[in-house]
Amino acid sequence: MLDETSLLPFFFHDSIFTSRHLFKAYKATKRGDFVVAKAMAEAAIKLDPSYEAFNVLGICFGITDDFENAIACFEKSISIQPMQNEAAFNRAGAIVMQERGVSNLAGEGPVPAIAIGVLAWANDNLK
């Protein structure tokens, strides 16, 4: 019988061990357990410092309004895989949220900030 973790190798390029940690991190964020999510993402990075792992850790930091660390993680993810758009979008949103003092914990983000962040990033980088 297949369970949700048995399909992970098809969705992630890195080892199944790292993927399970990332999967657990995603599930923990859905439950609102950001401490566990961050720990799982950090464990994934120790096993395989992939762009996905840094992106997930950045999301964990961003959800808890630690935008400085979130941006650093997104930048690391981008440096590993420059053509991966998700980390770039996440970075742009985190920058705008940090600049505007928007809080995920207060329910103010992230959708409008991400849209504004993408425009700001495009204006700065696509000249």
C-alpha cells in the first residue's frame, strides 16, 4: 500500500531521507507547528543542502516574521539553483514584508506582499 511518503522520490531530486524531512516540514507548517517545521528543514539541510531545503527553511522563518533569516535562506536557495523561481518569489515577498512591517503572524501577509515584491524585484533586476 502506498502512503504519501512513498511518492516523494518522484517529487524531489535529493535523497529520500532529505525529502522525508522536507515533507514533515511542510506538514508541520500546515498544522501551525513552526518549531517542528524549522527543525525538519534544518535536518534536511544537514543531510543535503539543496535549494528545496533552503527554500523550505526560508518559508519557516518567514512564517514567523524572521525576515532577515528568511531572505538569507532564499538567497542561498537561489545561489544553488538560480533558475528556480519559487525562492526568488519568496525572497521578493519577504523583502517587501520586512520593509513594510507586515506580519504573517498577525494575518497581514503574504499574498499582496508577494505580488508587490515580484514587481519590485523585476524593476530592480530586469532593466
